[in-house]
Amino acid sequence: MYEIPAEMCSRITKEFLEEEKKINPWFEQEYHCKFLETVDSVFTYDQVMGAISEDVEPLDFGSLNNND
């Protein structure tokens, strides 16, 4: 997994990020790859992480994926 904060992107200026930080309540999520909970989140971070497992094999829908 790669995480590249906005400051490492040459197309995004320092001035733009400074302004966004002042006016954008989702600055950390959008520009620093952060998953942060809010008081109105539908799911908590722990719930989301608990739903992810590499031990679960993906469903195989067999012929449903074919145009037979």
C-alpha cells in the first residue's frame, strides 16, 4: 500500500494546501490519507477494520459472471 501526502505532489502548491487546511474540515482525510472518525460516522474505524480479513475467500459467482 502506498500513501503519498499532498505535500509530496509537485502539482499541489504549499499556498493551496495552507488555504485548504483553513477551510476544509476533511483536510487530513483528503490530503494526508487519514481515516478519521467523526461524531456522525456511520461506522467506526474498528468496525471497518473488523470487516476486513485476508482469511476470507472472495465469493465465486461462477457462470453469473459469464454472458452465457
